Amino acid sequence: MDTSSLLLALQLQQQDLNLWEQSKKGKQREGEVADSDLALEACRHELELMTAQISDQVLTLSIARAVESDGQLIREAQLAEEQAAKDREYAVRLSRDPNAATRSDAEKEGKLPRVDEEEDGLIDILRSMNLGGFDYSTSDQPESSSWASSRKPPQTRECIACNDRFPPLALSRSPCSHEYCRECIVGLVRSSLQDETLFPPRCCGQNIPVTKGRWFSPGLVGQFQAKKLEFDTPNRTYCNEPSCSTFVPPQFIAGETATCPRCRRRTCVHCKGQYHSGVCPSDAASQQILELAAENGWQRCYACHRVVELEIGCNHMKQNSATFVASLGRIAAAPNGKKRG
């Protein structure tokens, strides 16, 4: 699709969004933000970004065209002014000292060097952005025959994934030197987020860095970092609610309870099921402690279900005498019917 058609399509989509927004006014409570409103704003934001990106591309290509066609002429005019200033300076010096050294042949002939190497490099970079794939007929400026004949064919290289050819600056180079277009490199990262065997994204066995910048949006980088935390966590815990199943980061786990950051449901870190009080049957270490307590005649606190041992006193414990013992398996002595941790 050429640039003008793409801009027209974006404008039509923006008009559709405006009509949709107007049709929804007054159909919800004041102050409420529906999911459709959030989707509308996200879509509008993406359209604005795409429109700005295409407009910037058109402006950049226009500048590149002007630099390539007029750069040498501007440089020659600049050097001509510098040469005229040198001539005046030499004339003044010669009037003061007739024996002053004569100018070099290059100064006499007024030979002008070509554009500086740095400027040549800038022109090459702008040309490579092309300058390929851009339809100059979409520009308001007419293209002369001399410009068309002097314009070099665009430099392109192949994307290792889709085998299409792109300008060099439109390709992302992986650590193994293979190059990917934007669509393929983003698709590779998204695939790795869905399949743990593909994570992290790799090429030739080398990890592809996923950082904010030119190729990856902040949202995609955030998803990658969250997935990295999940895949790097041993003995992961997920929300026990089937409709949620959100990964619970270690920061949301306290003791034996994992609290889902999304729905706030609690999950047992041992059996991965709904949170329950008492010793989890899936906790092998706790079961060993209970077996040891049974062999030695130790009892369990009725409130926290921790193991306690009576040192002295009667075998009765009242409700107001039970205190919490923090960790399972810690034996608390209970003299006079009270336990101490």
C-alpha cells in the first residue's frame, strides 16, 4: 500500500472511532469507564502513533531527497564564499608586504574539494532509509529527469525469517549477525511469551536482547520482563481459580499463602489448591513432623494447629491461653496450660 492510501485508511478509521464515541455518549453512568472506552482510547492512540510515524517518514524522505540533490551545490557555494574571503585576506596581506608568499596552485585555480566525508555518510544513511519503497509521486514536489537519472537504486538486505528485502536501517541485527524486519522480530518475541520452550527468543542459540527502544514497544518489553520473572521462578504458584490462573510472583507469597495479584484469591503454595487452614497433606515435611509428634505424644494447638508439648501443669488449655507460633514444626512448651513460642 502506498503512503497516500495508508494515510487515507488511517483517517477513515479515526472517523469511525469518532462516530462510535458519539453514539456511546449518555449510555452509561457518569464516572464509569467501560472496557469498550479503554479499547477505544487504546485504538485511537495507536492510530495517532501510526499517523505521526508515516508523516515523519514522508518528511525525512523529503529532507533526504533535498540533501542528496542539493548538498554538493550548497557545499560548493559555501566553499566559494570561503575562497573569496581568503582572496581578500591575501590581497590585504600582499598590499602590506609585496614579498609575501604566493598562493598555492590550488588556491589560484579555485579548486573546490568534494563534500566532507561526514556529510557523505549522512547522505548514505538518509538514502538507505528509502528511499526504497517510497513512492515519490506522493510528494508535492515534482521530480526532475536529472534527479531521476542520478538517483541510485536503494540498498536492501534480506530478512532471515520472511526472506523479504528491506532497507538496512529497517532491519534489526541479532547477536549472531542475522537480520530481522520489525514484524518478524516482534513476532518472534510474542511467540516466546506463549511457549516456554521458545523463551527467551533466540537465534543460532544466542539470546536476542529485548529492551525498550526502536524495535519493541514498552508494553511488549513489560510483558517480556513479567514472563521472565515467571519462567525463572522455581516451584511456581498460580491462582487456583481456573478462570484466572494468574502467576503469583514471590513478592505476593507470605508463608504458605499465595495471594493472586489479579483477583486477590488465596492459594496454598504446597498443594496449589484453594487455601486451607492446618497442615497441607501435600507438604511432606509437615507430615514428617506430625508423625514425630504422634510418636512422642505431642499435641497440637487447637487455634493454630501447631505442635506443642506440655512440660508441667494440667492437660487443659483454655481459649484465652493459646498464642500463635509462627513456623510449622516449632515445638512450644506449655507450662501451666499456656504455651510459649
